[in-house]
Amino acid sequence: MYVGLTWADKLAEYALWLMQTFLTNGWGIGYTTAATIINVLVGLNQITPIAMQHIVDSFMDNYWMALLCSCAYTSGLFLLSISAFGICSQDDQLPFRFVPYKSINMICFFTALGLLFIGKSSRALYSFKELVKKEDKRLSKSLRFLKTSIIIVVHLIGAFALSNIKEWPLIFGIPAICMLVATLVFLTGTSSYQRDKPPGSFLTTMRRVSVAAFSLRSSTHELNVGHVDRTRYGHRLRF
């Protein structure tokens, strides 16, 4: 189930790779401003998985986190496609065709960025990557070969199709549909899923070790202070 999400994720990443062109040619934003938006999104995407991993280890398990983030990823791609309506194609240099809808497009665009930010961060989780590896190892050699062939074909067809499509709503809409299909397929395994206690990961281990070390240091310091007090002032209490 988890492997299927990664297939659609690769196609979505290629569409997001065109975000720079979308901001400069479609929205008419300067290259520096567009690069700043992309760099901030990429930078936050590297930090957020730490907090999300803590949530997975403490409150949620990997299944529900993967489902939540896949829904966020799908919604973000659809909103990004909606925000592109009324915007010129890649070959045009004019920023907008329909100026009255500019504010609506901006609301959809920045909302889509937030949802995509949450969706992409889940793919960087250590526990999610481990689940994908374990699920991949369970497949037989023939299924692995079939999976690799499907991935190559989907990537080639997707890259060729997206590179030849000029309308931005279709460029972002096709990956959104693929992500929606992958999420629905992922949902089919909900009935057979058994909720387990969050197993934890290296982040949980590091947190427990740090807390234990701090507690041990504090208790040792208190014992040393009590020993000093008894040796220095204890003779005053004697008769």
C-alpha cells in the first residue's frame, strides 16, 4: 500500500519541479522572488519531518499519518490546479488573462502551498521510508520487476505528457488525479489494518536517553549537595 503512494509522488514532484516556471511566466513574479518562495518551501520541508516524526512516535502511527498527508497532498495539488485557471500557458509571457479572479487564485495558491508542504514532509519521515522498504522486501522477484517496469513507464509517460502540455491547470491536475487514485487504493487496506501502539524510532530513543541523562545528572547533583551540607555544617548540631 505504501509503495503505491510513492509512485504517484514521483509524478507530483515532477509537476512541482515546474513551479519556478509557473511563478515567473504564469504569475509574472520576478525570478528572485519566485526562487525565494521555492527555497523557503524546500527549507521548511527539511525541518518539519522532525516534528512530524515525534507526532507519529507519540500519538499517531504511520498508517494514519500517511493517509492524512496523502489527503493533504491531493488537496494541495487540486487547489494548485484551480489556482492556475485563468493564467496563461507556458509559452505566453503575460501574467493573467482574467484579472478579476487574481485574488481568488492567490488564496488557492498559498493554501495549496501549505497543504503540499505537509504532504511532502510526510514522505521524508524515517518511519515511512522504513515501511516502504519492508513492504518492498515482501514482494517476490517477479512483482519487483513488474513494479520497477511500471514506475519507469509511468515516469516516462508522465514526463513526456507534462512537458508537452502547455496549460497549467492540466499540468497540476494530472498529478492530482494520480495522487487521488493512489490514495483511494491506499484506503482499500483500511479494513484489514490493525492499529498497533506507535513503535517509536531513533528520535524517540534519543529523547528518552536525553531525559534519562538529565534526570541522572540532577539526582547526582542533589546527592553531592546533601553530602557537602552534612560534612560542613553537621558538627554544629552535635552536643
